[in-house]
Amino acid sequence: MPFDLHSINLFDMGKQFVFTLTLQKISFLAVAFMTFASAVAVVTMKNIFHSLLFLVLTFLGVAGIYLLLSADFLAAVQVLVYIGAITVLIMFALMLTSKLMAKRVSQTMEQWIVALPVTLGILVVLIRLVVLNPWGMKAAPAGPTTGIIGTSLMTKYLLPFELASIVLLVAVVGAILLAKEDKSDDPS
Amino acid sequence: MQNNYAYIALFATIGVAFTVATMWVSWVVRPTHKRTGSKAEPYECGELPIGNAWRQFKAGYYIFALLFVVFDVEVAFIFPWARVLRDMKSAGLGLFAFFEMMVFIAILLVGLAYAWRKGVLKWD
């Protein structure tokens, strides 16, 4: 049963729980609809920049689904990194591409005859996965996860935490080395 | 805990509704005649635009986006730390946690200093 996200522990719960349950269901439906509709818009928009803007909405919807699964840290990172950073990267890539922004460049897939069986095959596999997979009915962790992650970062995983900053440092240096125009001929 | 998300939903709803209402009101109020001549320009009494705004930008700016991504990921690490700092303080580990984050930021500041030294931050 793929969409029964919150039918867990329905018995032995009071009226209050049933209320939040329906509220959760309503918000899940709203978020899922927003995600799906904007994902469709991403691939159907004529202007690729508009596709990008709808991609932001899709990311936001995924963040909402993370929240509904009470993965609040993941939702925050989704907003920070995907909406904040990945979108900026794609936007810069679009703005730096020559002639991609021209209106006459078609966004339409012209080889849809090939694409259709491939995507249909993937769809069948995904549906089989959703239907046949024995979804674990364990309850989600009670309460926000950000604090738990913070505590373990500060105590148990302190060394990996500091190593992460070195990894990020390497990323900074690597990005500068790769992307900077070489001006070594210029003595100033 | 769930009620905090209700606030987020409330704010999102107000934000969307405000935007839609503003655009709807301006659509209702504005005059409907056709824009011709200087009325059709982006700046009615300003500079005449040269060419299209959808044009290629200088590729050197991509480095700013790359640097931004790195420091954005850094924020993702600061976030859970900021959440537990008060708890760590009440556990007697406040200074320890504080300096751990300072070390984390200092290592990344080396990267920023490197970028500065290499002249990446110059807007040319």
C-alpha cells in the first residue's frame, strides 16, 4: 500500500491523533500534488528558465515530503543545498551558455518514439517496486532529528565532522584551480 | 512538534495569497490600453536597452556559484550544531562545541583566503 503513509498506529489512538492524521494526509496530498505538477511543468515549459523555476518548486515539494516523514534535518538541507545551491549552479550554467536562452531553441524532445518505451519500462519497474516492496511499517522517529544529528556530530562523529571541513576546503581549492582563468602570464 | 509545521504552512499560505492578491489587484486596477512607443520599453524615461536581456554572461562568474555551493554546504553543517549548542552548554561542553565549530570554520576560511589571494573575488 504505497500511499498509506500515516495509517500506522491508527488503532489505540484518540480523536486528536485522527485529526492530525487527516491534516497530515491533506498536507501530504497538497505537497505531492505540488511536487508532481511542478515536475510535469519542468519538462513541458517552453522556456528552459521557466523549467528551472518549476524545478525549485519540485525541490520544495520534496522538502515538504521529508518534513511529513519527520526527517526535518533532511528537509532543511534540501532547502539549503538543492534550492539554494544546486539551483544557483544550474541558473549560472544557463546564463553562461551561449544561445541557449534564445527563444527559438526548441525544448521539445524530437526522439520521443525512442524515449517512450524506455520511460514506460522505467515506469513499470517503479510501479512493480512500489507495489511489491514490503514497506516497513515501523513508526518514524518520534521528534525532530536535527538535535540528534547535532549531538552525534559534536560527540561521536567529531573527527568526521572536522574532516568534512577539510573535504570542503579541497572542494574550494579544486574549484578555484579548475575554474579560474589562468592569468600567469600577467605579472600583476 | 507537528504544530510548528502548521506555522510554516500558515506563513507559506499567507505568502502565496499575498502575492496572488497583489497581482490580482494590480490586474484589476490598471488601465487596459495598449502599450506603444516609450510605454512599451522596460524603462520609460531611462536608458534604451541594447539587445536582448537573454544573452550569454561572462563564464568567469561561474566560480562565484561554485564557491557559494561550498559555503552553502558548510551552513548545512552549522545548522545542527546551532540546534544543540545550548544543550551542549548545559551539559558543560559549551566551550568545547564552540571551539569545534570555530576550527571547522577556520579550516574553510583558509579556502576563502586562498580564493582571495588568487584574486577570484575580484569583480572584473
